[in-house]
Amino acid sequence: MSELINNEQKRKELLKHMILQLHEGVAPDAVRTQLVRLLGEIPYNTVVEVEQELISEGLPETEVLKLCDIHTEALKGAISQAGAKTPPPGHPVHTFKQENKALASVNASLDGLYSELGDKKDDDDAADIFLKIHAHFNSLMDVEKHYVKKENLLFPFLEKKDITGPPTVMWGKHDETRGLLKTAQEAFSSVTEIKADEAKSVVELLLKPASKAVEEMISKEEEILLPMCMDELDDREWYDIYRQSDEIGYCLFDPEDVWSPEGISVETETTQPDDRITFPSGGFSTKELLAILNTIPFDVTFVDKDDTVRYFSQGQERIFARNRAILGRKVQLCHPPSSVNIVQQILDDFKNGRQDKASFWIEMGGKFILIEYYALRSPQGEYLGTLEVSQDLTEKRALQGERRLLKYDREGD
């Protein structure tokens, strides 16, 4: 038996045979027991190779997709990470893992809310807890950026190395998860009152399958995909992924570390003398424009015509916390479920041309905050997006009389 276990080819043949057993309907628990008993721990690269070989030998990718959840469940905990490389902070794999950690935290909170809901009597009011679950699902929707980075930045490098099976199967699982999350979001629409029995049904039928799909994808990445990618891709390829990741954005995590791979000429961002943006009334270099946007005494956030957050200013004293994880995210998902209907109404009124501005003011932490939304339009009236401007007016409201002589507000100047 030990000869069988230690022989790599025999190991692969046995694993392939067991996956085909699953395909033929053998219970996952029985197969998992066989796997653990005969193989002990299975190297992650063996799982990838077997999956690729099954596709190459004619098993349709659609069938492999159907089997993916089953054989992942059967192999759960049995896949060895021995020899797996550890990525440094800032490396794309480190970022993927931190994003997974954030998603897992959201899922853990959801499990707690599911349990709390389960303890309620069927005729109890469940609106408050359902609203909390909704807020956590808004966070889960951020997984889209995580998946897009894999599909558009990571998978192409694997395909160049003729590793096509795992990316194809995983992309299919992405789409399944997207569908489940979309259905889950639809379940929350227009819910203002809900009893516990109805909420429990929604959780079991629609919400748990969606959150579980996100959780299972984390396992697939951590146990198989990411260790394999660390082996297959070199630093130059990872650096290409690293440089392009900002364009897509980050999932519930804003990487702060700069990754500079050793032995690779790292390109730095520089402003060229002719790097100017010209307008009818003048122009700026990009460096000057950035300084202006970060110096103006209010926060600015730009949401494009498709309701996607594309930019926020980074002044020294921000009113509302922002980080790069919101870039590329739908603005509706950046607000609490209790206020998203107001955000949606503003966007609809701006798009339809009914309104051009909406204003709110609040007291927050002893400060008087003005929040204004402006519709951005082209000279022809085309809707281009929405500008959110937040300003602390506490000191300005307290001004009295006049100041006509020079006096700096900062002492000692």
C-alpha cells in the first residue's frame, strides 16, 4: 500500500478514479474516507494536474464544473500545503488572501445572524435582523472585484502556460456565485416588514447558498489555486498583475504595502513636463490637479454614469472614511440598506433630468456637516455621473463681524 501512496503517478490515477466515482454518484463522504485512508494528504499540485487531465481526456468542462463542489468537499482538509510559498506583503497573492480574510469575516458574521434569526419564534418581527443581514450581503457583493482580478489578470498567465482547466472551472463557479448573490440581493428589495418564519425561508433557500458559495470559493483558492499560481508564475508576471490591480480595485481591503520584486526594474510614476490637462479656461499638470483636489476644504467623491465609484479626494482631514476598496464598487452598496432607497432616488432623478442637486446637513461628533450631490452633465446635457461633496461648516457658521487684516489661523506664522 505504501508503494501505491508514494508513487506520484499511482496517486494521480487513484485520485482521478475517485473523482470519476463522484461523477457516477458515489457519496462524497464515502469517497473522502477512501481518500484520507489511502492517500493521507494530497499535494495541491496533484489536484490541479488531475483536473486538467480529466478535461484533456474528454470529460466535458461542464461536468467538471458540476463535480467541482463535490470533489472540493470530499478533499476538504486533505489537501497538503507542504512546500507552498509564502507571499510577501503587497504581493498580489498576499492581497488575494487578505481579501479572502475579509470575506470570511463577513461570512462569519452572517452565520451569527443566521443563528440569531433561527432562535426567533416564527411570528416574531425580524425586520431589524434582516436589515443587518442585508448590510453584510452588500459587503459580499464586493467579491466581484476579487473575481474580476482573477479572470482578467491572473487566469491569462495560467492559460499561456497551457493551464486551462482550473481557470475555466473556477470562472464557471464565479458566474454561479454571481447568480446566487444577485438572487439574494433581489430578495432584499422593498422589504420593510418581515416575520421570522418568512425570513428563515429566505435565508435557507436564497441567502445561505450565496454566502456558502463565496466561502467555498475561498477554500478553492487558498488550498489549490493560489499555491499553484505561486509555483507557476515568476516575479515579472506577478508584477504585471500588481501594477494593473489598482485599475480594478480591491475587495474589502486596501493594501498599504508597496511590493518591489527583487531584480526587476520597478517602474515609477512620474509627471512629464507636457503631462497637462487643458480646459477652455486654462489647465493643470496632473500633479497640480491632484494637489488641488486634495487641498480644497471638502471631500469629493465621483460616481460615474453606471453608479460605480471611480474617485475620491484624499485631503488631510476627511469627514467620512474612504479607502481604495470602494473604487469600482456600486455606490448603492456603499450605503446602509436603510438609506439606499434615498441614494437610488437621487441617482434616478439625476439621470432622468428631474433634478440637478440634492442637499443634506447633519450634526456629527459636535460638527455641522453639509452633504451635497450634484448631477454632472456634458454641454449637450448627457448625464456623466454624480459628484458628492461633503464639507465641515462648523467654524464658518461661527464666524461673526469682519476680518480685513492678515492673520494666519495657524499659530506662530
